[in-house]
Amino acid sequence: MSSSAATSEHVEATRTRGLHVPRGLPFVLPYLPFLIVFGIAPTIYALELAFTNVDGSWAGFDNFTRTYDDFRFIPAFKHILVYTVVWLGALMVFVVGLALLLHGRANRVSATYRFLFYIPGALAGAAAVVIWLFMLDPTVSPGAFLLRDLLGANIFAQSIAPGNLPYIFAMIAFWTGAGGWIVVMYGALNTIPPDLEEAARIDGAGPFTIAFRLKLPLIRKWIAYMLILSFALGTQLFVEPEIVQHASFGLVSDTWSTNQLAYQLAFRYADFNGAAAIAVDLLMIGLLGAVVIVTRSGLFRAED
Amino acid sequence: MKVEQRWLMLASVVAVAATTAALVAAATGGANSGKASGSITVWVDAVRLPVAKLYVKTHPRVKVNVVTYDGDGNGATTMQTKIQLWNRTGKGWPDVVFSEQANDPVWMSQPPFDFALNLKGVFPASLLTGWPAPSLAQCTVNGRLVCLQDNLAQEVLYVNKKLMGQFGYTVPKTWQEWAALGAKVAKEHPGYIIGNIGESFSHWLYLWPDRCPISQVVAPKTVRINSANVQCTRMAQLLDPLIKSGVVPPESVFTPSFAQKYGGDTDKILLMPGPTWYAKDIFGGTLKVPAGEMTAAMPLRWNNEAPTTGQVGGGPWIVSKHSKNVAAAIDFVKFATTSLAVKSKPGALSPGFPSYGPAATVWLKNLNKDPYFAAPPGAAMKAAAALVWKGWSMVTYPDQPVWSTAVVTQLVAGKSLSDQLPALGEGLSNNAKAAGYKVVNK
């Protein structure tokens, strides 16, 4: 970020800001059509569906109250809430913690660990879940003793007992996503000028003080960025419960998560309007979460 | 529903046999071709694909466009999506659809899908008499015959004849005798089982045969759900001690751990209520029970009440009401369900008990000759076909997820079945209401 803008006069700042738009446009242009076609247009369509009836007439908030009264609505949101809290908590603590630990190590050691952490993330969504299906089956899992001792599970059906599910899905999501974020956080830590660290050390700061009082505040924006993306992703959980539901022959509800409920409403009950209402609910939650995190962390403030 | 998915495996294993059968049929099946011509589009699952291919081969005058899809529960969602899209665009409907889900024709015959053709008066009446009454009743929605079952999936009691003889037990005829034997097995031969209750369809194995009214359509769009009825509670009470003592474990035969614990290597399955398609496929294939041990006995009855049984699956054929070539579509269904070229032998072309009676007779004769079985299982299967209780109606919503999530997960956690019946009733009621049914108690 340019530090000259902050020191320059008001007139000049306004002028540079005015120039940002045409300069930035070519950079975002290749992405813009995709954003419109796959992002903005479906959102507008969902909004339109959510506020209309099957015949296209105005429905007001009817679709929202109707889906809210659905017997599956509250349980699905409860599941998602527990899942998101557990997952985001784990991401915050472990990703930042591990990145800070790695950053203090010699380069070769940390490179090896970064690679190791990243490997589980190389398995994309569904493939990772399929592997976890084996990991969670005590008869074939290499971690069978853990399943037996910690969860008291002797068969697959006991591993995926309803009470365990949010934690299991959070664990799957953590292991497939955390590695990538550790690498990103490590990159963020590398942007901290070494002389700052040096100065802190000379002032008598130990490794803990440097990590928590110096490095952590400086990568706050990256953490906020991670939380916003993960929060939206978490509330839209679909693949994990869907696959486990099929693999367990229905022991997991097919409307476990809110996104699954929207899917079922659309395709089993032909209720696209209700499904759109739930999608808009999720959009609002995602936006709200993002606004809170952005304002609290000052993500888009040019200078602190 | 996943229950027919393992037939995929079977289908590939016996692909060679299918080719041979097709060649034989090509020589003999031509007689069936009738006057059908023109072109039709047919949607089938992988198991029915050889049948469609055989039709193509033997009916050169009909141009058949065969499309395969997963005909199970996932397929049902696909089909629902597709039909809605076709309805919106006003074209593209297939002429014939096969589904593994016995309840699919119910939603297919009603708005917003409104897809199924009334086969009454269109399908040759002389052939319809070959279907057992319960099968036709199941395919009748609001007085219209909207499908024809490809195969019956009536339940029988599978018996390990070798083990029963070895232990000196007699085959039970009633649920009471079965439960008494279970108590004995738990003491004398712990580890052996007389059934299982961990399937997504276990309620069809135990509650349906006892005439438990939790899926009973009593008027159009009105379903009776009463899990507190004595027909439900008495069966739950009978099962509870058996589940607790481990002779009826809450596990599924489709899980690897089940085969490991009870399958051929340890050979611990003494008895097991199950549908006809379990036969050689599940016991010989999935569970690897050696040849010369298993057979089938009559389904269990409650004390000396009239015998009734349940059903698991039994996929239907549905003809589209939008079809422009109904003659060829009907000819195709006729071929798939009644022709001996398809239905005479247990195997890739006809893995399940044919629902068309005359074909079933030939099929049973061939099944009885199979050396896998310790004794011919055909007689019990045939008798059970007429015993499927008609009070368990097909509805537009799936009941398996409710049973699995409300009951099986709790049984796995060590709770009793009796305690879960209220939750089962509530879950089913919620789903019924969400699907637009009125729920009544009596």
C-alpha cells in the first residue's frame, strides 16, 4: 500500500482516488462477466423467486415465514451454527497458531511443515469426504483406537451419531481447508519487515511477545479475510452431510444443513420459491457476518 | 433407496451371461414384437439396461433411445428436477421410465409433476390379470393405474438350514416362536443373529408385516399415521429384548463391518427376515455365506393371526402421458415385464421375483434349481407374494430417512425401539404435512 497517499494533500488524494477506477478496471474486467453471470444475476433471480409465488405474483415475506415454520428449518440452522462456531474457532486458533510457530522456524523446517499441512487440502471436497468415510469406520480406519476410546464407536453408525456430526464435519472441513490458510498466513507473516522484529527484539521482546503483540496485529486483515470467506462457506455446508447421508444409508438427515433443506425444497417439493427464501436467508447471514468482521477489523481501511 | 444398487455389481459380473441370454432371446424373442414401430425414449437404471438393449435388438422396427440414470433415491430427485423442467419447456419427456423406488409413481401421477399415464384400458387387460392384486393396488393412485411393477419384493424368512440343523432348532412360524428362539440363541450361541434392524428399510421388515398403520392413505391426500397403535407397539416390545441381547443388531447388511462380523467368514446368520431380492445376491454375494446353507421359509405371522408380510422396493415402470407413441411405449413395458425372453431366469435380465405371475412361475422353477440354496426357496417366495399387506400405502414423501434418523441412530446408541415410536410417528407426520398430506390418527 502506498504511504504517499496518506501524507499528500487532500486535493491530490481525491485526484488519485478518481484515477483508481479506470486504472483498476482492466484488472477486474476478465472476472466481471463471470461475476455478473454466475454471481449477481443468480442473486437477483433468487431475490425475485424469494418474494414471489409459483405464478409469479408478489408474495411479500410469505416464503420466508413459511420456510421458517418448516419443521426442518430450526434444526438445520442449529446444526450449521454449532458447525460454523466449532470450525471457525478451530481455524482461528490452529491456523494462526501454526503459522506463527512456523514463521519462527528455520526456513527448511518450516517449508517441510507447510507442505505437510497443505497435503490434506490437495484432496478436493467430495474426495476428502470419501476418505473420511473410511477414517470414521472403526472396522477399517487406521485411527480405529481413537474412535473406540474417544467416541466409544465400534461401528460406523456409532461414529456418526447425531451428536457427533457438527464436530465431525468441522474436522473434515478443517483438515481439508486449514493447510491452504496456513500457507496464506505464512505469506502474510513474511510481509512484516524484518527490522520491525529486530527492533522489538532489541527492546527486549521475547518470542511470545513478538508473536502476539507484533505479528498478530499486523496480520489481522488476513485473519479477517479468512474468517469472512470461511464464514460464508461454513453456513453453506452441503457436500459433507450429503455424502455422509448417502454413505450411511440415511442415518444422517437429508436436510441436515440449511443448504440441503433448500435443495430438497426445490427438487423434492418443487418449491423453488421456498428454496430461494432460504438461499436469501443464507446470503443475509453471510453479508451480516462479513459486515461485522469488516467493520471490526478495518479490513478495507487503507491505513491504520 | 439404495437397496437395488448392489445389482449393479451383479450386473457387471454376469455381463457375459447376459450376452448369452440376449443371443438366445434374439432367436426366440421376435415373436413378441407386435405391431409397434416409430421411436421412443426410455429412461432406465443400470440394472434394467440389458433389458432395454435386448428390446432394441429384437425390435428393429422401433427406434429406441435408451438413457440410463441412477434409479434410486438420488435418481428420484434427478427425475423430479427433469420432469419439472420438461413440464416448463413443454417438451422432452421420455416415453417410458423405470424407477427403483416403489413410491415414485405416486408423485409422478400428481401435480406439479403430472407425468404418469393411466395404463387401464391401454395396457392389454388379459396380461394385467397376471399381476398379483397387492401389486396392482400399489400402482393405483386415485383410481388410476399409473405403473406396473417390474418385480415383487415381498419379504420371506431366510433360514440358514445348515446352522439350524447343527444347533437342533426348528424353523419358527410365528414372530413369537422367532423371539423365543432369539432368547435361546442369545444364551446358547451368543454372537449368532436371527435378523437385523439397522437398515433404512427395517420398518418395512418388521412394522409393515405386523400391519402398523404409519403410512396408510385413507382418502385422497389424507394419510393415517399412528405409531402408538398396538400393531406397532406390540412388535416393538417383541423386538426390544432381542435388539438388547444382540440377536437382532441395529446394523445394516450393506456395511463392511456387518459382513465381517456375521458374514460367510464367521457364518453367524441363523435367520433373517428379508425381501426376495436378498436371496443369492445378498447372502451369496455381499455376505459371502457359502453355498448349500441358505434357503427361504414362509414370512412370520403374529401368533395365529392371518399371515401378512411387507415389501422392500419392487421397482415400477411408468409410461408418460405426454408420449406421442403410446403403442411402442406399451409394447416396451410389455416386453420388459411379461416376456419370457427377459423374465424366465434369475440373473442379469431379471434379478428380482417377476411380478407378472406366468413369468414368475418359470423364474421360480429356475431359481429352485440353483445349487446355491440348501433347499428350494421358491415355494415360500411364491406364497409370500400374495401376502403383502395392502394397508401400507405408497406416498409422495420418502419415509426411510425418517426411520433412519429418528429410530436407527437411537437404536445404535442403545435406546429401545418402543421409546422411539413417538418420534417416528412425529417425523412421518411432519414429512407428510410438508408434502401436502392431511394427517389423521384413526
